Amino acid sequence: MEDVENTDTHQDVVLIAGDPADPTSRRIRLVDAWASSSYHLDEDDDPDAFMITFADIAVEK
């Protein structure tokens, strides 16, 4: 995600389950996604973690 601190930045995000070079790997598109907030349960959590919110989701073939 670009510009995680700016929640006004929206873009499609593609998650690939498997080897990105393998055309049979599942691709999941998060449509109109944005980083909605930082996500920390306590100080031991990953400081770079963030939550992604999206308008729609689609599995690509």
C-alpha cells in the first residue's frame, strides 16, 4: 500500500497465494483498498502493521 499514513490513498491491491511467477497461483484483488489505520495490540506487535479496508474482493483466474 502506498502512503500508509494517508488514509485518503485508495488503490486496487492484488494478493498472490503461491509463486507469483506461476500463472496457476490464485490472485485475490482487493478493489478500492486503503490503509484504514495502524494496528497495534501492544508494544510487542510489529510497528509496521496496518489494517487494510476494501470496497470489494474478487478471486481472479
